[in-house]
Amino acid sequence: MEFERIILELQKNGNKRAVSTRKKIGMNTDKYLGVELKKITDLAKKIGKNHKLAEQLRKSELRDALLLSFFVDEPKKVSLNDAKNLLKLIDYPDLSDPFCSNIIINAPYIFDLIDEWKDSSKEMTKRCAYMGVCELAKNNHKVGDDYFLEFLSRIEREIGYSKNWVKDSMVCALNSIGERNEFLRNKTASVIKNIGKVKIEFQKGTGVIAAQLKPLVGTAP
């Protein structure tokens, strides 16, 4: 599918109500069309994987096109420097999470980025570190338990004073780490008990998030 046709498709599926809603919760909507995620992913399936096209989409400066680029890009062709530059464009979870689940999790340098980003003072940068941990816990079965134990300790120590979207990503990481095996489940349960419920401050109020561990396969609920 040609670049121009894709942009026209995004423009056709824009939603002013979605733009208004996102603006109210503090997202930058200057170049946002409001295309819903389902339509983005459906379009990505039609396009297929295409690194050069992903780069074109990012140059359009449309937020929706940037999001689409994460789904059509070829992670192994995204250099470490490219990934760091992409991070500069990310200012809200609608971009950070697909970036991590489609690009970072499949990149050979994921551990380097997590290590670099985990102590950042920038909210979205640190969120990406913990969403990266979350993706590793869900998708990479070769990573040893010790790696996740370190992050359990960090979460228990830092979640109380972390920024809003970092707290949210830490909860996501807890959920995924706890589902890996019985040993990590028990360790995660202890951390969850110690930190209790986590308050997230939104523009229109306060939400309370609690980690919820699912039963492990082969264990009693």
C-alpha cells in the first residue's frame, strides 16, 4: 500500500470525539486524527511489515501514523540509535506501549535500553523501561529469575514515589512477572502485599490500581 493512500486512509478514519477526549486527559493532540487502535492494527495487517514505509510514516509527523509505524516496522532493522530517537517522540502511553510491545521486545538491544532507561527522571522513558520488563516477562522464556527479582526489589522500593505512568507500568510488570512461574509468583505476591494499592493521579481525578495475579497453569486457583 502506497504512503499517500495510507495517510488518506488515516484521515478518513479520524474521530474528532476521540481527539477531544484525549485532549481532556492531557495528551498532545495537535497532530492527532483520533483513529482508533483497532483500525490502526487492521490497517497494519493489510500493509504488512515494511521498514522503509515505517520511516516514511514517522516523517509525516502525524501521531496516528507514528503509532501505525510501530506495527509495520521490522524491529531487527531498527538500530539502537533509531530506537533512542523514537523515544524522543513518545509522550503518552498510547505510543509508549505499542513501541515496547512491537519494537523493543523484538530488538537485540532490549536489555541495554532497559538498563539505560530504568533510572531516568523522564516519565515516558522510565515507563518504557518497565513496559520492556513487562514484555520480557510475558514473551522471553530464556531470561532467568534473577533478572526479574532485581526489578521486583526496585518496584517495591520506588513505586511509592514514582510518577503516575511509571507506577502504572510497574503494576503491569508485577502482573507479568508473577505469571512466569511459582517461585516468581510467590515473590511478586509478597511485593504486592507490601506496596498495597497504588494511586494514579489523572487530570479528572484519582484512580486506584492494584496488581492482580492470575492462577498459574497447573496450580489451584
